[in-house]
Amino acid sequence: MRLLAIETSCDETSAAVVEKLDSNVLLHSNITASSANMHAQTGGIIPENAAREQLRAILPVITEALLKSEKITVKDQNEAFALSNKIIAEKIDSIAVTVGPGLIGSLLVGVETAKTLSFIHNKPLYQINHLLGHIYANFLVENETDNKRIEFPFIGLIISGGHTDLLFFKSHTEYKWLGGTRDDAAGEALDKIGRMLDISYPAGQEIEKRALVATDKNLSFQSPLIHDHSYDFSFSGLKTEVMRYVKKTTLNPDTIKSICYATQNAAMKVVVKKTLQALNEFDTHTLLVGGGVAANNYLRESLSHEAMKQKMNLKLFIPPAYLCADNAAMIGARAASSEQALYWESAKALPELYF
Ligand code: KG4
Ligand code: ZN
């Protein structure tokens, strides 16, 4: 089964063509346009601006993904549109789209486009939860010969700019939400702390880079809810603690690096602790991580290091960085593992969708 997938939940416009294999999902193309540079100028996302950029990008991005999946290059945009319609008609079996959670204006652009394509071409439509998509990015392979053996049950950790959640998966259809953030998501806290340090949005990657070269490693902040045995997270307290520290500190490149180091440590420590707790409780060694913050190498190393300390034979899956951030391939991957596509009439944008 070959799918055209569309993702427009926030500030990325993405389209992908994927194909269901026995236990993996083959990636044929994945094209993403981002309006993050525009949001860097306002220090965060203004939803109306994001939606307007989605409208601008959606058709060119879908066209490019379809042409790339067939390895076709054309110069003329009209020819490109005509050819992509032909590709949908002849090569695509189903369409998948993110229905939520996300920004309503952004979601509507993807959902209405997917519904229109589904209606015109008479193709089934998979309505996908963006958060599950982040976990399913781990099923994607770039070559047919790659064989990732992901076995159930597994724990899923979603760690992004909007979410920090732990889930237990018994199968593709049976999964349970264990807990999540009570306030800011991990990435959101990093982005807000970045703003205090004059690091442009989104700040996660820059914080990681600066933490890596920090020379003064004596500073530490508290890891919120680290002694609480639930799977809840809270990162707004960390933000307040850093803000208080920043107010009484002279910021210079060295103090900024040590604040980045302490912030990253505090945030990741609690994530690692609760994730290993979940693996132990549900008696599995398989962990699938997804979301923009999953690109963080310190998180990857800490998970492996802590698992080793606990003598756990951790099977850790984290997608390459370009599949950690928002992308349509992950939406296609989740759709390829889903039970049934629905008819386009029932599709609607669900900004508050959860599990
Ligand atoms: O998944 P994503 O692209 O969008 C959401 O669905 O939220 O995640 C974006 C988040 C931002 O908060 C960004 O600062 C963070 O991912 N991020 C990182 C890194 N790269 C991106 N956080 C920590 N370390 C990184 N290397
Ligand atoms: Zn996301």
C-alpha cells in the first residue's frame, strides 16, 4: 500500500509518499517547508502567520513530494501540478493527514486539502493523531532491505515543543497513556529559557550546542517532579528557577553556556528517570522516542548510560533528526500501521485531540 501523507499541525508544511512493508514503512519522499525563520523574528509562533504560510506552501510541497517519489523533475509548475494529479490517480492507494492536536488554522489547511484530494481521486483517508506519528517515525526505513525489528510491547516517549508524554504500546491498536506534562512541554521550556538568554527560537538545538562546550559545570537547577512516582512532568518551575538565576547574573558567553548545561541536565534527568521507570514497570526493554527534542544527543546518551547502570539491555529507537521534527512521513508511517481508513466526509481538524 502506497500513501500520500500530509502534516500541517503547526509551523511545518510537509508531504510524504510512503509504502507499507511487512513490519517497516518505506520512505519514498518527504518534503518539508518551515516558517520557523519567520517565527524567530517574533520570538514564538503567531498562529495566524503560521496558517498563512501553510496556505502558501501546501500545494507546492505536495507536488514536490509526489514528483520526487517517482524521481521526476520538471521546470514548469503547471506541468508539475498535472503530473502530480496523475501520480495520485495511478500510484497512490490512500491519503493520510494529521487531524490534531495542533493550531486550528494550520490543521485546517492540511485537513481540507487532504479531504479535497481524497474526494476528487476517490481514495480512502486516514485521520492521524500527530503525537502517535512522532512515535511511528521509528518504523520508517530509507531502503527496502533495511529491516528494523521493533517488537511489542514497547514504551513510547514523545518529547517535543508541544508535548512530553509517556505511553505503553501493547500493539498498534492497544496503547495506554501513562502520563505527561502538567504545564510546559520540555521543548517549550527550553525555547522560553532560550529567550531569556537571547537565543533565537526554537532554542533547543542551540542550548544543546552551548551545554556541550560549557566549562563551568557547577551550576545546577532542580529537576521538577523527579521524586514523584507518577509519570507526570512539569517544566514551568524550571523556567521560573532559571529566570530568577538570570535576573541576578551577568550574562556573558560563559555564564550562558553554564546555564544551558544546567538547564539541559535538569530537564533531561527527570525525563530519563521516568522513562526507565516505565520500562521497568511494564517489563519491556524496547523504547521508541520521537518529537523535536528527541534530536538531542545528550538525551540519547543519558538514556543509554542510565539503562546500562541498571543493567537493562535497552533497545532504543530514535529517528534521524529530520524525522524527529514535524514531518509527514511519520504521519504516513502511523497510517500504514492503522486499521482502517475512513471516508473523507468524517475528517475534521481537532486542535485539542489527545489519546
Ligand atoms: O516536534 P517538533 O518539531 O514540534 C512540535 O510538535 O512541538 O519539536 C520542536 C521542539 C522545539 O521546542 C525545539 O527547541 C526542540 O524541539 N528541539 C530540541 C533540539 N532540536 C529541536 N531540543 C533539544 N535539543 C535539540 N537538539
Ligand atoms: Zn510535533
